Amino acid sequence: MSRRKEKRKYLAGFLAAVSLAAVSGAVPAYGARDVEVDRLCSLTVNIGQEGSYREDLETARWDTQLYRIASVDEKGLYTAAEGFQSLEEDIDSVETAQDWDSVAQRGVDIIENSQGQIQPEATITMDGGTGMADDLETGLYLLLSDTAVTEYYEYTFQPGVALLPGPEYEGSETRPQGEWVYDQSIVLKPEQSPRYGSLQVLKSLDSYNASLGPVTFVFQIEGVNEAGETVYSNVVATTHSSAGTQAAVAEGIPAGTRVTVTEVYSGASYELVSSGSQTGVILADQQLSMEFSNTYNDELVPGYGAVNNFQYDENSGWQWSRLEDNAAVSE
């Protein structure tokens, strides 16, 4: 047997260890009996037993696609499947877990560039944090998961690889003379990102003194998460030149944030006739509205103004702009 084939046989045991995230570093050569290449396998996919995301992910449903990127023969040697031939050399040269990450990413690129010509062998629907596919042919599989969406977050998953069958384990170590295991499990690796919603502040003015000119109303927005930590702070404003309603919108507020909006400036000649502070919870992909009402109080003091807005940019440092009706006006 050539040196290349000897290495490919060694990788059969190594791949299973990497895909199950059980061990890292070198794996001893696996001395199991021949692979039963015609035997059907199963693969269970889950999100693990621990981790801060588990409880949230158990509420979601999403699909994980399985692509058979290589076959395996009786001696544990791989042959790249149709459409994935360019991966064979990469598989042969794997030495570390990071190399398998590269194989998985190259497999993703091949699938995306196929423009739908390469279809998955099976699709697993994840429900309650787990899912399973059975009646799978032996071979090397690439796992691609859809985005999982929960009430406040989105989760993306790193592409992974799994070998069917894989070696037996004792704890986190392969058994050198163990049996091939045709029913395998793999744990997905999620990355969490927040979902966002927006807030609309409606200012209604039921009477207006045109002789005083435009009048500005300013609102302070403070948002906290479930732990009471401040996750959002902003100021918006509306400017009126007549009676009626104007709106100011704050975008990009993390879903689940409890926001408190307080009218902090009402114009010298206008007074609140509604509550000056309101609270609500931001929902993903939705807009929360709060309405404040004022009336002219017969004073003769102008109340026009603008809000100073400062934003930090990594390239140019702190930038100043003036907000009118919650729209930036640079000067």
C-alpha cells in the first residue's frame, strides 16, 4: 500500500474524533475491522448538553443539510464524491482540526458555486435542540445548518464534517481495537447575534402659536436587558411648525430591550397633557410606538432647538451632527 493510502486510512479515525469535538491533537491509528460499506448508518445532530444558548435554541426549529462529499471503502480509504473531486487532495493532507475546517469551508464553496446542481443527501429538521437522519450510506458528510431564529436572537452554525461509520470511544479517546460505530452523533457550534426592532415616538400638539415659530420636543430613551444592564441609550426629537403629530424613529434596538422614554424638553410655551414617561419592550422586526401630547400654555417664550448627536467612527474619530425631527443635519 502506498504512503498516501496509509495516511488516508489513518485519517478515518482522526476525522470522527474531530467531527465529534471529543478530542484534539493527534489520534492513534485505528485498528478496527473492515468497514461494512453497504451497511446503513444514522446521524444524530444536537446542540450539546451545556452552554448558555441551549435553552433558547430548544425553542427553535431549523434544518441541517447533509452532503455526502466522499465514500469510504473497507479499509477506510476515501474517494471524493461526484462534484467534490477537488477536495480529495485536501482530505488526504489533513493533519489538524483547523485543516478539517478548511475542508468544510471548501465544500461549502463548491456547493454554493454549483448554483443548486449539488443537492443534499438528507435534511435533518432540528426540534428541541436535536434531530436525526437514518438510512445513510457510509462515507464522509458535510453538515450545513440554516439560521435558527428565536424570539430575540439569530444563530448561525459552523459547517462541520462527520464520518459514517466512526470509531468507538472510551471517554474522549478512540479505542484502538474497537468496533466501527454506524450510529454517530455530532454537536453543532452556534454563534449568536441579536435581532433588532425599532421605536417610534409620536408627538401630538393639539394647539400651536405660530407667532413663536417652530417648537422642538426632546425625548431621552434608555433601554435595559433582562438583567437590568443598560444596552441602549439615545435622544430623539421632533420639531413642529403647526398643530398635529410628528414622529421620531430610533432604529437598531436589540429585541427584548425594555425601553423607557422620557420627554425631557417640551418647549418653553408648551406643556404635557399626557404622561411624561412611558415604558415598553422592543420586539424583533417590529416597531413599538409611544405617543406624547402637548398643548400651548399661553406663554410667549420661543422653544425651538436641536439635538447634538455624537457618533464615533473608527476611521475619523468622533463626529458631530445636529438632529432635527430625528434626522441628522451636518454642518
